[in-house]
Amino acid sequence: MIIEAGVALVVALGAFWTFSGEKEVCNEKWINFNKYGLKNDLETKLYGQHIAAEVILKTVTGFMENKNPKKPLVLSLHGWTGTGKTFVSQLIAENIYKKKMKCSFVHLFSVTTHFPLKAHIDEYKTQLQEWIRGNVSICPRSMFIFDEMDKMPLELIDSIKPYLDFSDNLDGVSYRQAIFIFLSNAGGKMINDVTMKFWRDGKEREEIQLKDLETVLSQSVFNNEDSGFWHTSLIDKKLVDFFVPFLPLEYKHVIQCGLGEMARQGLTPDNNVIKRMADDLIFFPKEERVFSDQGCKLIANKLHFYIP
């Protein structure tokens, strides 16, 4: 949450007391990376994203096992809504922090919620910089997740550049162990077009590789005025480690999401229920109904309507 810069550090310190009264400390008791847990979660809970699963597992594991990283880990996750970007950021947090997304060292920003007014951009810049600096000084292994990056003002994005760069420290604070994750719909159309071309050419989805998408994805968001990354120094200075594409989900992936959601809610997974629900969802192209327009985003709320 963005708060007044002058009290950010004080509030951050106070936030490290859990409801049980036990203090959450920046040590191995509260922060302990489980690479096998992350691998299992990506393999069993994330559907239809073979590129993202491989990139996330390798980069996060390599970063967490590196005792002296040269810079923070910076990942930019791109794709259509409902394809798993937010879910993956949660899986990463769940396999690093004991309290998962509720951990005091995990900071989630929603651009439209926390930075809504362009007239206050200078105030937001100061508050955001103070928040990052204050929290990393308390715990170097902090995670910052920025949702809706395609709506974030360019000046605000560039204001965090110093914390993502190759620096020993800034004003006595090192940011090299921190993780920054950007979530964006920008580039989603380009990713969909590439996936569609593979499908029309009769190629398997799994034949799509990171090299088929990453370069054109970074160029696409850099040159798109509505991407949030338009001409930003984060791209220009090569500070984003990976632009991770999330492919549009197919009908079979929606079925998997639905069955998984039933199990998560303590219900007996029922193919008939999920198929009835999936048949009412919007797919494209309109005639072939191959790719889901909303991915898995609406499944949790729609599910009970189809249960007898």
C-alpha cells in the first residue's frame, strides 16, 4: 500500500508483527526457498504455459541459489487476461516466504488503485521510492509485484530504475537480492497472433519457444504508447531479465482449470459440470473456438452456477 513517505519506514517496521504476536524476521525461518515445491506447483497447477513454467523455474531457482547476485531479479510477465500471470507471481511467493502472499516482505501494487491520479505523479514517485528503500533496508530479500503495468505512467516506471540496476548499493542499501515482478496485458495480442499462426500452420503448441516471442515482445511493448513500457529506460538499459510470454489458453486448459478449482473448493471434480461451463465461455476464432477469450479468470465465480 502506498502511504505518506515520511511514515513509510515506521509503518513497515510495525507490519512485521504477525497476528499471533510472533515477529516476522528476515531470516531462514521465514524465508526459505523451496525449488522442488515451485517445480511441482508449476507442473501441476499451471496449465498450458510451458514457456513461462520453464523460464520461471530456472530464473527464480538460479537467482535464489546465487549467494552474490549482480542485480535484482526483474521479470516482466505478459499475456491476455486469465492466462496465469498473477497466479505465477503467487506461486513464486508461496515457495519463498513462510507466510506466502501475506508475508510482510511481499509488496503488491495495483497501478489503478495505488497510483490513480496523474496530477499526483511526483508524490507517487517519492512515496514509491521511499517504500522500496525502506522495506529493502529492513529485508534485502523483499519482493515487489506491480500489477497492471500497462497502465503505469512512464515517469513512475523510470523512477524505480535505480533499484533495478547493477549497483553495489544506493545510499547504503543494496537491492541485489530483491525481486521485482511486473504483470501486464501489453503484448498480449502479439503473443496471441504468434500462437494462432503456429496453430494454423499445424504445429504443436509446445513447439513455440521463448526465442519465438521474447525479442518481438520487448520491442512491441517498448514501441507501444499504451504498454506502460513505452520508451522506458527499464528496457533501453536492459534491466528486465526476462520478458515472459503467457500463451492464450485452449479449451482443454480451461477444463483443467475448472477441475482444479473444484478440487480447491473441496468439491468432487466433475467433467460434465466443467464442460457445461466451458461451452458457455467465449473462444476465438469464433468458428473454431480454439482459444479462451478470458482464460481461467472467471471460472471460480461461474462454477457454482453449473453445479446441480
